[in-house]
Amino acid sequence: MASLLRWATLALALTPSTALLAARDDGTAKPWELYIQSPTSRTISPKSIYAIKGDALVTLSSAGEGDEEEATEPSYILTMNPGAQITLDFGYVGGLLSLKADTKATTQQFSLAFAESPAFVRAISDDTGAVHTQDYDKQLNVTVAAGTTAYKMPTERFRGGFKYVTIVAYEAVTISDIVCHLGYSPSQQDPSKYDGYFWAPQDDTLVRAWYAGVFTAQTNIGPPFTSRFLPQVKDGWAYNASLGVEGPMMLDGAKRDRAVWPGDLGVAGTTAYLGLGAAGLESIYYAIETMFFYQNKTTGQTPFAGPTTGSWRNGALSDTYHAWTMIACYNYAIFTGDAEWVDRSWGNITAGLEYIYRAVDNKVGLANQAFPNDWARLGGGGYNSALNALDYHALFALASLAADTATKDNGRAEQAKKWATAAAKLKEAFNEVLWDDEQSLYRDNETDRGALLFPQDGNALAVYYNLTLSSSQQAAISNALSKRWNAIGPLTPELPDTISSFISSIEVLAHFTAGKAATGLKLVRRMWGYMLDSPLMTGTTLIEGMSANGSLYYRSQRSYRYDAAYTSLSHSWSTGPTQALSFKAVGLEVVSWGRWVFKPLPGDLTSLRSGWTSPVGDWEAVVEIEGEGGGRKVAMELVTPEKTRGEIVMPWHCVKVTVDGEAYDGSEVEGGGRKMIRGEGCRLSTC
């Protein structure tokens, strides 16, 4: 972590353009920056008045007035008589409010209520506790001294994510200098400075989806001691509990639960890396360190969730989320290139992977799911397909990391062979035991009941993590999964009446992995377009999941108690398109220790680009396609860090391919600098 923090100290002080354009600073306009929704300051004034009810007057102060020293823009002055109600629109923020109140009354003067969705703009807040009456959190009542008083919300009333604030007056009061002191992503003084970008000028929806993913992940990076206090208070809320190993940490959601759920890291971690650079990687570091701190010293198993969750308090464990933790370790290692962290963490990684190895070290070669807790799906158990797909990737990936970091003294070469052998056996058994040729899908497990369930998660993970045996098998699964879509997204059979943003994120990646770029893009446009355009949503962040008809009644029968006000509208596990568009559509992907692949899969796009910064250097790729039919020309540019290596894969048949003017024979390419790649006479497929 020391080397990462040294890099972070410098990188956080730079704008993303400073870092990326160090290789090429030609003054080119960056239109993609218009899609950044993050505020430019950590003190945020309301953007607009959303609604006014009752006897109230709204005026605007002059710029620079008021007691709030950070406030330099005009701000609202709310003059309210008893019964009046005013709703402010902040965009999307999280943190603590401060304001100035002027009143003659000595009893309770007003209340504050918070909401993510316009559907829950009301006199009480949306919910961080689930009840069917949809009124768990109530309102924050405020009483100040008569006269003019500066008020700031109590620290324990930290509100992690909201768009709207509704103020209800009980007595005559004038409220001014209203500011949200931003809580999320505390390492970023200017949250609008992203370290990565994506641009596809032909498709506004895709660009919005990429940036909504980064913004969602950013809002989920919590400052220390802002997790939910347990046992949960009622009425109201309290978010002043420890996150774990304290530091800016990637959590599951902005509003709630505000805890580490390692399953989410498989999607959220990559989004944070691509969009936020140092701040994103820092948040993953503290999440992983929390898992290590609470890792079972005997078994090596890591927790299902962070320490301030009901699952933790109930002693719940999860085999899938343990595997996700191991995958998060691998991703963090290859994204940072931090050999010191790998060496220091190898004992934890080994213990965790040996837990998986023991589970698959049997005659069959598959793990029998002992702890089926997961992302709230039904079913599971037995030789569960999702679990074994995750276990395969954990074994295969960390075997490669062991081999790449092996020395004659550290014993990792032997570990690499052992884990890789187990992974190969698992893959063979996975197809023998779980594949159903008639359905062109994998079963949930081998039991009588599980054999009748063909889950979205197990199949998407199997394609994405290469459990399949051929490209035709991948294509068949992609086709079968796409037949389950309704007008707004995939219906997941393992949780009826549900569209899962998490598993659908994996499905997007699976379609690209199968070479079905058009299908992947179609799903992003359909589902994430709905998330961004639905009047129920924030328009800038991504919901944790939906009912089949797109309502907020996600998981109503699965512990959410028909409380639509409880559903989180900013959940980092929903951000898969950010990864898919950069790593798959543009096609530049970090795949292992010091290695990358450049394989563009643009589908119907003819102009797209992406870039980001990392501790090992800058990454950038540009893809431009001209012409029609079999005579198309492809012009691409590629920036990769020094001391890396990779391969360029042309997914099209081209008569001629050159790299920096020389014919390309498919051999390994050394990283460093900018490379110009040209294809002529190319026949492209948009499938």
C-alpha cells in the first residue's frame, strides 16, 4: 500500500487530462467531460426548487452573502409559515446539511426529510430500514434557539445518498445558506476530476451509462465511521458505525447498507479503477483489508459482509462472496502492479484460496456449496454453477499471479501448478455435470430441483470466466440468455419478478466475451437506458435492482418487505457497463500481471475511445472505422505503460494489418508509448 499511496498523493492532485495527455497533449476538446455528474466542490448548494406547498416564499441571495464561508454562489432564502413545505433538488449528494435558521419560536421549528427518488418526495424520508408501511426513517426534527442560529446536522444523522431534501415548517422560520457537506469519496477535493474517460459520439445512452457507473461507484465510497449503527435505531437512522479497517471504502450503496459486500467488488472495483484512479483503488484497498482483518484464521474463509450488517451479526457465511473476495484481490493486484502489497498479502490470499482448493479437492472436482448465502437469489446449494464458476476464476487467476510473482524462494511456482491443475479439473467437471444441451444453458446444480433451474448468474459467469469449451457454446448461451429479456431488461429465474442490476452487469460482460457485441450494447441501451430515463430514478446514478415491470419494488418478497422506499438508487454493483465499454467495446483490457489485450468489439459503433490512469502508467485506446462492406478501414491508437506487454487481436478479417507501419504477425507487443494500428480491407461483423 505504501507505493500505491505515494502514487495516490501525486495522482489525486492532478486532473485526469494532466495524467492522460502527458503522452499526447494536443489541446483536443474533451466533450465527454460534459457527462460528469459529480460536483466540483465538497460544499454543495441546492441546484433548484423542486416543489413548494403552503405559505412559503423563495428568494435568492446575492453571491457571496451568508455565513457559510465556502458559499460564493447565490443561494436560496426560504421564508416559511407553519405548514409550509419546500423541496430542494441537490442533484445527487450525500453527507451532512448545514443551514442558517431565523425564527422567533422556541419550540420545534422545522423538519428535514431526504429522498433519492421523486416518488418519495414527501414530509418523511425514504427508508434505510425495510417496513411494508414505507415509513421507517421518518423525518429529522430540528429545534434551534430563537433568533438567528447556524445549524448543522448531528454527525450520527449522516445521510449517505439523496437527491431531494424536503423542509416542513412547524413555526414561522426563515432558512438560508443551505449547504450539503459532501461525504462520499473524501480523498477527492474536486470530485468532478475523473482519472478515466469514455467517448462514443454516436451514442449518448452508452456515454451516459459509463459516467453514471463511475458516479455511482464514487457515491459509494464512504468516509470512515459512516456505516449503519446496529441494532438499527427506530424511528430515524444512525450512520456513525465503523466500516472496518478505517479509510475511504467501497461500500454496497450510498443510502444503505453502507457496508462492504465483497460480491459487489467484482463489478464496483473495476468501475472505480477505470473512472477514479487513485481514489477508486484506495477504496478497494480498505475493503479488501477489512476482509483480511476478519478472515477466519483456521479455515481461511473471508466474511460474507462487513461488520455492521445483520448478516455479520447473525454469523452468516457465503461461499460465493468468499470467492468474490479472492477475485477482488487478483484485480487489485493487476490493476496496481503493487508487488509490495502482493507479498504482504500473500498469506491471506493463500489461506483464502486454499479454502476454495479444499472444497474442490474431491473425486468430482467441483465445490459443494456449504454456505449458499449470495446476492439474495433463491436456489443454490449442491454443485452450484455460479459458485463453481467463481471458484474456477479465483483458482485460475491467482495461479497466474502466483506464477508471475514466483521466485526460487517463495514457493509460488508450486502453488501455481497446484491451483491451475484444480482449475482445469473443475472446468472439465463443470461441463460434464452441469451442461444441458437441450437448453443450451448450465443448470443451477446437479440436484433434481436444481437441474430444472437455469440461472442467469451461473450462465453469465460461466461465459465471462471462460468455463465454456467452445465459441459456439458461448454463442448458444448468449442467445439463450437474451431470449429472457422483457422490454427493459433480463428476467432472472433465480429470483422471480426481478431484474438484477448486478447479475445483468455480468450478463453484459458475458455477451461481449462471447463475441456478441451487438447483444451486449443492446442490453446496455435497453436496461441502463431505462435506469437513466425512468421518472422513478435519479437520472445520474444506478439502482440496485428492479421489479420485472421496472418499479422500485425490488426484492419485495425477499426481505425487503414490499418497501419500495428502501431500495437503493445508487448501488455500485450495477455499474457493469462501465467495464464492458472500456475493456470490451473499446477493447483495451488489463488481463494479468503486467499483461494486456487489445481486442475491440465495437458492435455498431464506428468511433469510440477510452483511457485511464493507474499506478503502472497511462492507458488509452481509440478506434475509428470507415467505409462499408469488405472494404472498411480501421484506424486505432493504443497507449500502454512501459514494462508491460500484450497482444493485439483483430476480431475482423482484414487484408492487411500494420502496427506503426510494419506488418503485424500477431506476436507479443511491448508496452510503452503510443502505437498506431491500421487495418485495410476489413470485413466487420456487428453481431
